Amino acid sequence: MDKFLIKGPNKIKGQVSISGSKNAALPILAATLLFDKEVTIDNLPRVKDIDTMINLLKSLGSKIQFSKNKKTVKISKSKKQNFLAPYSLVKTMRGSILSLGALIAKYKKAIISLPGGCLIGARPINYHLSALKKLGMKYEIKKGYIHASSKGKLQGKKIKFSKISVGATENLIIAACLANGKTVLKNCAIEPEIKNDLTNFLNKAGAKIKWTGKRTCQIIGVNSLKETKYSVMGDRIETGTFCVAATLAKGDLLIKNFNPKLIQTELNLLKKTGATIKTSKDEIHIKGPQKIKNISNIVTKEYPISLATDLQAQFMVLLCLASGRSSITESIFENRFMHVAELRRLGGRIIIKGNKAIIEGQTEFIGAELMSSDLRASAALVLAAMVAKGQSVINRIYHLDRGYEKIENKLRKIGVNIKRLS
Ligand code: EPU
């Protein structure tokens, strides 16, 4: 298993270019199952989760043709369609559940492994299932698999999600594109990966999706979608991770290829800690302060209300170095503090009370051997090791490879002493 060897402390200076968004590309790739015609997707990130989604599409019968650099893929339908998303793929990536809406809308049949819990929480899919049922999907759960079918076409309905869910919103938008009549989805997740990218991609292909209210989306079903080429947006969480890195490491960093408006909430928080930030259309110039200020009562919330849960761990590293006490409450997932025990090994002083972390500031991290747990926790450990005195080894970085494209190459270019040990 690969590891990172990081020697610190490091300062950051230079430029970094943001890769395509994993969490935008996954639902877009799943939605290609709706098409009879060829679809070309560009600006894919070269990360493990995308490979898993492509393998799932292949196993479902899609024909895949990558460009040389694997950033562009042409996807077309083969004559032999399958309907089974096996446990071996779903267990490595829960995003596989996004194939359910597309398969049921297009083929009226799907057998998808039920994703189990994962390290950050139980992560049920009850909202996906109950909403698809309202459109006419029938299902039963047998031996760990969802056996789903629909007698005819799905039927458009009014659905109000009882809780905001990224995945359920995506699954329903995808399914409703080919349903009969009008679907109205209320209390939707409005992350840019959904409200901008998934919507723009499907509409470019002829779908009729309109956002009629802040969290309300109306979809008029169409019979088919047309041949389309689409370029995926930049990765919001990779951008946020580099913004935190620059703030943390007294950096001077130009971040390219991301629209700053889509990460305004996090940029405002970084300004509060003392970062100087200048933005233009698709660039962020960020300079870290000499002294990091603490912030109390940050609560992770759905976009765009407050800090993204996918950036909570990275912000915690930053606040460990702040001049006073801070706190972060994790309100999205019930177990997303796996990084805390590892940060303590570097010298971090963090107390957990239920879903709230109280972070004493003024920590001087000292390098140590660390263990990655999940994707974003791993990114946080890299950031902490980067500013720690001495040498750190981060084990199990396959978690990081799921969602960050060549992070070590990008960090090395901006001055970080980091090496991958295979
Ligand atoms: N939830 C339910 N029932 C459902 C669906 C969700 O109880 O049917 C709960 C979840 O357990 C969780 C909350 O609702 O407590 C929010 O979950 P959501 O459905 O919004 O998350 P997701 O679709 O499973 C996506 C991202 C995650 C990101 C979350 C929240 C993708 C592929 N995954 O997950 O990304 O943390 O939204 O923003 O887009 C990551 O990239 O590291 C990652 C975990």
C-alpha cells in the first residue's frame, strides 16, 4: 500500500491548477445510462472513484473509449445491456447508487447492491428509494441487493424530500428526465455539482430541467436525449483544500480554473482567520496570515449555508494553529471526526463532545506516523504533516487517491517536501 513521506514545516508559493470535479463527474457519468446516443465527457479528474464508475458503466454494458490522457471519455450504448451493479463495485464507491435512477428510468429494471455504512456514517439510501417509489418504481431487498422494476415509464410526481440529500436529489433528477409528464422536486440539495453541472449537462442533451425556486426543481420528461459533449466543472473541494493549505502554511498561492463564487462561504471563513484573498472570474489568489485567528461555532451545513462537510477536517487542521479556541460542529455525518485521533498524534489538542469538536489553538505540530481513514480526513493529515516539524509518514493513502488527482505532484510544485512510497 502506498504511503506519503512528508518533511516539514513547508511554506507554499506558486500556482496550482484545479482538476475536474469528482462529485460532479460521478452523477454525470451515471446519467449517461439514459442515452441511446454517444456522449463525450471532458475534464474528468484522474482519480480512483472515476475508474470505479467507468468500470460500473462497462459492467452495465456501456462502451467506453478514453482519450490518451484519460481526461475525456466517449460513452455509447452497446447491444448487450446489463442491469446489475455488483457489491464488489458498490462497496468501493457508494456513488454507484446513482445508476439506480438512470437504469429504472431507461430500462425499467435494476439490481443494485445496497451500499452498507461507511466510516463517516450509516449513510442510508431511504430517500432515494422512497422518492423513486413515488415515480412508480417497485423494489424489494433480497440478499443485500435492491431488486427494482417499473411496469411502464416512470410517472412525474410532486416530491418533497424530508431532508436535503445530494445523492437523492441527483438520482431523482436523472430518473425524472425520461419520466412521463412533470416532476417537481422540493427541498433539493443545490450544490453547484447539481444545480449547475448535472443540470447543464442534461439540459444540453435536451432534458427539460428548470430550477423554479431556491430548492425547487421542475423536470418535464422527454422521450430521449441527444448526442452531447460536456466539460465537467472544477473540483470545489480540491479548491477548498488548497485554499486551506495556503492559509495554513503562510502561503502565497494562485489557484486556477475554479469559479470563486462557488466557494464563497469557505473563502469568507478563511478571511476571518486572517487570509488575504483576491478573486477574478476563475482564479483565487490567497495569502496566509502570519498569525491565524480562531473562529468559534462553525457548523457544517448543506451548500451554501455554511462550511461544507467535505472541508471540515481540513479546516480543523487550520484551527489547531489559530491563536485561541475554536469549535466545529459536524451536522451532516454522524462519525466524521476520524482525523481527530491522528491530529492528536501530531500534537493537536481537540476535545470531542458529541458532534462538536473543541479545538484549542496554538498547536505546534510535530511529525509522526499517521493512518488515513477516509478521503477528506486523509487530505487533512497531509495538510497537518505539511506544517509539522520533522518527518511524517501517512499510511493507506489509497483513500486520498479516490478523490484527489496527483495531489503530491501539485504540492511538490508549490514547495512541499512530499514523496510517495510505493
Ligand atoms: N441520508 C439519509 N438517507 C438518504 C440519503 C442521505 O439519511 O437516503 C443522510 C446521510 O446519511 C447524511 C445526510 O443525509 O447524513 C447527507 O447525505 P447526502 O445524501 O447529501 O450525501 P451523499 O450523496 O451520500 C455526497 C457526496 C459526499 C458529501 C455529501 C454531503 C458524492 C459522490 N458524495 O454524498 O462526498 O460528503 O454529499 O455533501 O457526491 C466526499 O467526496 O468525500 C464525500 C463523502
